[in-house]
Amino acid sequence: MDRRLFLVSGLFAASLSLSGARAAWAAPAPAASALTAPQMRFLSAFCDTIIPATDTPGALAAGVPAFIDRIAVRASDEAQIAALRTSIDGLERVLDTAAGRPFAAAPAPVRHTVLAQVDAASMLGRKDCRVPATSADDADGATYRLLKAITVWGFYTSEAGGSQDLRFELVPGGYAPDIELAADWRNYCNETVLGQ
Amino acid sequence: MSISKDFDAIVIGSGITGGWAAKELTQRGLKVAMIERGRVVEHGTDYATETLAPWEFDYRAQRDPAATHEGLAGYGMSNANLNGASSLYPLTQAPGFFVAPEDHPYQTPQDAPFNWTRAYVMGGRSLVWGRKCFRMSDLDFTANKLDGHGTDWPIRYADLAPWYDHVESFIGVSGSTEGIAHLPDGQFQPPMALNHVEQKFKEWMEAHYPGRKFIPSRLANMTEAKPDEGRSNCQYRNLCARGCSFGAYFSTQSSTLPAAQATGLLTVLTDSRVVSIEHDPATRRASGVRMRNTTTGATTTVTGRTIFLCASSFNSTALLLQSTSEAFPTGLGNTSDVLGRYIMDHASGVQVVAHVPGYQDRNYTGFRPTNHFIPRFRNVGGDTSPAFLRGYGIQLDAARANWEAGAFGAGIGDDLKRKARQRGDWRLRFNLFAETLPDAENRLTLDPAARDKDGIAQIRVALRFGANERKLLDDAIAQSVEMAEGFGATVVSRPGEGYAIKGAIHEMGGVRMGRDPATSMLNGFNQMHAVENVFVTDGSAMASSAWQNPSLTYMAMTARAAAYAVDEIKQGKI
């Protein structure tokens, strides 16, 4: 395990305990993890490659792998968890082959190159990775889009993604209907678009 | 068991019309009990999700994934759910305002699904409504008489006009004065502005389509504060359906309830479901109501001199169907077999979305809680469209895509983060609302077998949209596409072949007004023909759906009926 992923797994543990504390005030705590430990390592590397730390925090600092696991547990029965594990194993094999080594252990630039190729192929002709898969879709491409979608959602609805990368404003206080777009504009995480 | 309290008036329901009935009746000196089946929701303190950020919700303001159990792929991921306005994705962090359908089941025919959106809490749907406030006009009040569908309205615009004034002034409505005969102007605060592309579209459309207008919405979100009532102007948060501590939009809690409470004449009974209206054959009047405590199951009776039924269209209709007696074996006041018939909703649930190229340097800030409006332009003002009767309205806005457009598209890493921060392209979004013709076969009945958890017969809703509604929507779609393309936009989404028509959470009818007791339940003052001390003033009284959002009309009818009822009481007539 390289140094970065070692650090990452520490963050991952921290975010797990955070989600445990939060769960106490409404939802039942997850009964178990949906994914195996090796799959969680793979998922951490995947999330870190989709949304790396830059001048703002990335998916790992935002606790995205733990978020995904928590939602998967909550959403799934045993058969669905088994299917998810199989899908992730399938995608991992594709990425391992492309990286020429375990994807999770590859340096960040290699992971980026490999995943960018998969992204380009999987998103070809598509504008939104959230569109539900159909039986006609390539299975690994569909798995990729689903994991990408929930990684993106988990990041931009997290405090780090929503308030440090994007902006959060609870009370705008007014409406400016027609202004110049500022060069340093950043979208608001909580802008709800009507009528979608 | 009977509680000794005897009230001048009993108001059943605490939503948009119940709150208005309570306010008007108490301010005219009556001692009033307002009965609500749901729990107390205190203004401000009980708006549990009002200030929460996405990350403060267990599931990031999406439906609990366990509710669908569809695996990870079934988890919703959309900011569209963030404002709490979607009943399909109730914000489950705390007790919500919307009813979970499994808790309050109802029946529909296999071929006619109907999504009945309800809020069984103090304030009812006044907490979560769309806040659009459009007057009806004589184009609407004469429509049934002129084309023969439904029964003639017993009122005309002149009857309601002063009450529209009264309601708008009190609740606070933002809007613009336009001089459109079939969408009469009212008592407006300044409108919410059009953004740059909306303004450009307005100029283009009004030049190319004489007789069509694109106007600011008329909205019960205030642009000017009412400091005397502790109500602020809108803060452009667009989180209205979570409740608003600023009191910036009209709800029972922000507006009518404090006014009624200030009289000292209001008693509010919550967690109390009225299960029947009691009829006294000796006086031939209603004597009171029987209600069930929804926690303990205990039943009590409250007596009152007059009854205002404001329980929402379908529940008011059902309550009358349940209120049987020797005098009225098929439901209170049902001497004509009209009770439960002629239910309606707006034909809707369809949208046209078009991508607008350019305008990349134009922006806006603040989260405006509304789109705007193209009022009806068919079969009015010189237009003759013989393919269909009546018309439709289009609620339209232009908006730039938020972070979701960039973030969920192609790209990873730095590239993805950069795209997510940037304003997306402009889009026009046309939401279509068509009038539904009254039809006797569109009917609400009580299911003979299925019961709810209180042991009350479940409601059976049979509402089918007909050929005229589909023709209206077909035309609305075609016109939206034509206007979008004429403006230079590219349609990216439109209803497909055989699209499903859905309601608009504007269910109405079932206890319709009319001129003849043989064909209607209520007279022109929302007074029951057969039982003179019962007034039904919510949407169930509607004789036609018209084409515009109906709540303002319900409020005006309620205020007018209350003034009439108090006069009748003072004269000893009821």
C-alpha cells in the first residue's frame, strides 16, 4: 500500500465513525458493510481518482466511500448486495488489467489515465451518468456509471464538497435577475432547479 | 360521550380554506372550533428541516433507500428533491408534512392510477402548496353554460372580485398588473423579476404571437414585508415546502391562524379526525360533528350552530358520503346523486425542455421560488381552436443548469471539479396545465370493503382524463415546441407517444355548486341546498376546473361564504 492510500484508509476510518455518530439521530445504524475490505480499498482508490484532492478537498476527505457503503447497505437485500459485489469485482478486473497491476495500488497518475479511458468509453454519447442502466448496456460500463454517479453525489452533497468546493448559502436574501457572470463564479450546492 | 362546548361554528380542516374560515368567522364575532386530524405544527419551531444543509440529512435529502429496496441503483440523486416540495421524496429527517400513502391507503381502478398528495398536519397543504395565485374570470364562470359540460356556475366574477381583493391584500401576493381580461389583475406587491433569458423570450414571443403574454407569476411569496404581522419578505431560499420561519409565504401558520387566535374566540383541536357530521331530523340541520382522537381512538361529539367543511376536496366529499342518516341515506345533503361526482384535476404532468444556446455571460443570484406564466391563449381573445374546448396555461422559466449538469457528465478529476463549479447552459422549461371537463363518471365513492386504520371506509378515486384533455395537452406540447424552436432553442425533452397524463395536486369537485338543487349540492354561497347550516368551501365546491391554479379562488369563496353565514346567523335564518 502506498503512503497516500495508507493515509486514505485512516481518513476512511474517521469518516466511518462520523457516519456512525450521525446515524444515531434518525436512521438505524448499518447492520454490516455491503462491501468486502478489499472492495472498500478498491472503492477508495476509485473515489480518489474520480474526485481527487486539489485546491479543495476530494472524495476521501469527504468520506464518500463510507457514504456509498452506508447507502448500499440501506438500499439492498442480500441478493442485491451479492450482485453489487459481483459488479464491482467485474469493474475492478477491467481496471486492474488496464493498469497492469492492482488498480488500488497504482500511483495516482496511472489510476487517472486508466479511469479517464474508461470514463470516455462509458460516457460516450451520454450526458448524465445517473441515467438508469438497461439490459442492453455493457455491464462494466453500467457499473462504472453507477459508482461514478454516487461518488459525485456523495461528494457534492457532503460538507466538504458542498461548502468548500462549491458554495452553500442558506439565506440569499434577495434575487438579482440579470447580472454579469463573474469570472470566479462557483455554483451553489443547494441551488434547487425548479421543475426538473 | 359529548364535550359540553357548544360553538357558534365548527371548521373542519386547518389548511388553506380552514384557516380562512376560522379567521373570517372569529373576526366577525363567532366562537369557533377548528378541528384538524393531524398533529400540531407550530410556526417556526416545528419546521424541523428548514435550515438543514444537504449533508445534515441522513440520505442527503433523498428518499430513504430502504423505502424502495431497489439496491444502490434505486437511490435518488437529485437536487430537485432538496426543497421538500416533492411528496414522492418526503424529507424524512423528522416527522414530515406529507402523508405516507401506506399509512393512509385509498383505492383506484387498475386503468386510472391517481397520486393523491396529502398533508395531514396543522396547516395542511398550506405549508407545502405551490403558492400560485391566479383569479378566475367570467371566461371560466360562463364556460359550463356556454358549452354544456357541467352545470352553470351560480356565481360570476363580480361576485368574487371584492373577495379576491380581500384575500390578496391579506395574504400578500406578488405579481404584475397586465390588463388581461381572462386573468384579472389584483392587489399585488411588486412581482418577482424575469431573468435575462426570460425577458428575451418574452420580447420575442409577444412580438411573434399577438395575444400571447409571458408574465411574472402571481405568487403568495411576499416581496414586501408585513411587519405588523411579523412576516418578512421572501429571502429567495426556495425551500418553501420545508416551512418558512420568515413567514414570507402564505400558510395557515404565517397568516390566518394568528389572526384568528388574536380574537380570543378560536379553539384549535388537533389529532382529531371528524368521522361524521351529525344531522338532526327535527331541525333538519347539522347539530355538530363526531370526531375520533387519532391517538387514543376515543370518540367525542362537538356541537355547533354552523359547520364549515374545509377538509380538502376528496376528504370533504368522503366525509359527506360517510355522514349517512335516515334523512340522507347516501350522504349528507345528497338529494340529487351528485355527491362524489364531477371530480376533476388539471391535466398535467408533462413538460417540454429546450436548450438555449448563448447568453453565457448572463447570470442571476438568489433561488427564486417560482417559474413564470403564459396565460391561456386558446379559445379566447380572437383565437378559435375548434379541435378542443377551453384551454391551458403554461408555467415557464429559463434557468442555467446547476452543478449537476457538469458533475454528472463526462470527465473525471480536475476536469470534473472545474465543470461542476461552472454555470451550465440555459434551458427553457414549459410545464403544462390544461382544463379538465366536468364528467359525471369521474367519481369518488367509498370502497365497500377496504377500511383504513381508523376503521373508516377507504376512498375510491376514479378519475380518467378524456379526449378533450389529451387534445389540449397535445396542442400545448406542440405550441411549446414551436415557441422554443422559434426562439432558437433546441428541444431536448418532450413527452413521447402515448404519454401519461397526470393530475397537478389540484383535485377538486365532488360537492359542486350550482343553481338547481336537483343537479348540485351547494348554492352560490357554498351553502348546502338541503342542510342550510353546512357550508363547503374547499375545492370540492368547484363546478369546473378552469385552467389556472385554484387555491386563491377557494380562499375567496371561503371568505365570502363566511361573511354570508354570519349575516344569516345574525338574522336568525340559520
